[in-house]
Amino acid sequence: MARRWPCKDSRMATLRITTIAGARPQFVKAAAMSRAFAASGQFEERLVHTGQHYDYQMSEAFFRELDLPAPAVNLGIANLPHGAMTGRMIEGIEADLMARRPDAVLVYGDTNSTLAGALAAAKLAIPAIHVEAGMRSGRADVPEEINRIVADHVCGLLLCSSEAALQHLAKEGLAAKARLIGDLMYDVTLFASGRVEASGIRARLRLAAGGYSLLTLHRAENLGAPARLARLVAYAREAGQGQPIIFPVHPRTGAFLKAESIALDEITLVEPLGYFDFHALIADAAQVMTDSGGVQKEAYFHARPCITLRDETEWTETIDAGWNRLWTQPAYSTPRRSIPDYGNGHAAREAVSAIAAFLAA
Ligand code: UDP
């Protein structure tokens, strides 16, 4: 099949990008990129939603709040074991790519949608670009790590959010494909700041500024064993020091808590929140406790301390800068300082320039 590289004298011709996204954190990052693609005037983007997250609060709410253009197609693939889910996604994405032959495919993060998009594009010899590349936890047994490693090795351009990510890629012989662009989630945090201030959720939940903790838990490694989840919840209650703890419950976690009847006394469970409400709660929390990747950074963006409810993190610079600690660490390791890696709110613009240069090369 012919490869559709843009030729040198058509550098300013429109470049057609297919974005693959299926999960909440991918919609957040895609919102920043979509805005930058539109502003560049050089790109035409088509979004393929795999369907991995499908509830209104986990999907459509983000399209509405963050002005993300509606997906061109939704493959509707969810709630399946890893093999079946990834396989069906590859099949659906491949069909879309064969019909459209875009100039490049963009994948985000570390989900099955990331893996499927990267593999489908690579096998069709369509240049694939991985955003948030180079993240490594050192845990070869968790699905996210497997997805990241494969995506990084088959994608042609690796856009990174941290120096640590660049170093991981260099160790795997991938330095030539890697670029540091900053963190798209910071761009979105800044974009949303006015709407966040107007949220009013703190008043609705009767919370005093600085008088509560915000908790999230959703990773498979924490939901796999009821005893571990019970320990984490007990830890969160103790770390909350008697203040209210607000816990927006991810659907996967909700199903697990119900099935295992884990006691959550003194913790206020709420539905997954929209982006503005969630950020309003981060901004005024005494602390954030989370096993989310993105939320660790967002706590830092709002200058709130974070306790990560995992035994390791890919976002090591948040720990090195004193804003974050693992629940296994008794205290923050250093006085707090800023983290230059995440950039100045223009990561998406940097990414668009890197993509244009990559496709012109
Ligand atoms: N988020 C949200 N509402 C919530 C919980 C999270 O808007 O109730 C946002 C959060 O601000 C971040 C993203 O969802 O931008 C993180 O998603 P998640 O924790 O599911 O994924 P991870 O970052 O671990 O991949």
C-alpha cells in the first residue's frame, strides 16, 4: 500500500491526523491538542473514540466542557477482557485508517486504546505519534506499562512530558524519536481556570477551603485484591486527620467496592465529577490522595500536596520536587520547588510544531 508522506514542496498542505482516544485522561489531553491543531491552520483532525469509557460523566461531559469536537466515529468497544478489547479495537481502527489513509495517527498515554491505535497505524505504515511517551513504572506486570512500552517502540515520534521520560527512552535506544514538549494537562488546567473558579461545588458539598481531602482510586493493581483496597482506604482515612474526605468514584471502583463490601465510613462518595468541579475541589483541598497518573500532576498545578496510593510512580519529578509522596513513604522528601519539565502552558503548541517537523522530514 502506498505511503502518504507529505512531499517537500507541499509542506504547507493540510495534514490529516487521526486521533485515537477512548478514556477520560485521553479526552483531557486531546482537548489541548485539538485546539492547537485548529489554531495552526495546517492540520485537519478526525477523532476516533474507541468507546472504552462510555458513561456521560466519563466521556461526553469532557467533550462538552473542554470544547472537544465530537468524535467522527465511536467504535463502542468496552467492558471486555484485555485481549478481546484490544483485538476488536485494532480491527475497528484499522478499518477506519484504511478507508481514510491519514498522514499520521495520534495516540495518548497507556490504555488499550493507545496500544490498539499504535499497532493498527504501524502495521499500515502510517506514521504514529505517541503523546506522553517514555513513562515507566518498572512494573512489567501492569497493563499500562505493557501498553506504553509497545506504543513507544512502534511509534515514529515520541512526545514526552518530563526529562525522566526522555531518559527512559534513551535507555531503550529510542532517544532519536523523542521530544520534550511539556505537559498537555497543564495547558488544560490553565484553559479551564476561569470556569473552575465559578464551579460552586465546594459550597454545594459544604466544604471549607483547606478543610478536606480529595481521594481517587481506580487502578487495576489497587482493585485486584480486596485486602489491599481495604488497607488503602484505612490509610486514607488516617491521613485525612478527621477532616472530610471526598471520593469521586470511578465506575470500575464503584462496582468493585459494591462487590467486596469494603467499609467507607467517614468518606463521602460522589459520582465521577466533571472537569471543572473536580479541579475546583483539587484547588481548595488540604491534600489530594490518588492512584491516578494525571491527578498527581494536577495537584502540583494547583500547588496542593499529594499522596500517591501506589508503591511507585512514573511522575518521579513530583516526588523529587517535594509535592508528592508515595503512601509507603512517611514524609515528603524535600522542601517544595517548581518543576520546569511541565512547561508554561504551551505544550500543545510545541507538540504541533514537533509533529509538523516530523511529517515534513
Ligand atoms: N477527573 C475528572 N473528574 C473526576 C476524576 C478525574 O475530571 O472525578 C479528571 C482529572 O482532572 C484528570 C483525569 O480525569 O484530568 C484523570 O483521569 P484518570 O485518573 O481516570 O486517569 P489517569 O490519569 O490515571 O490515566
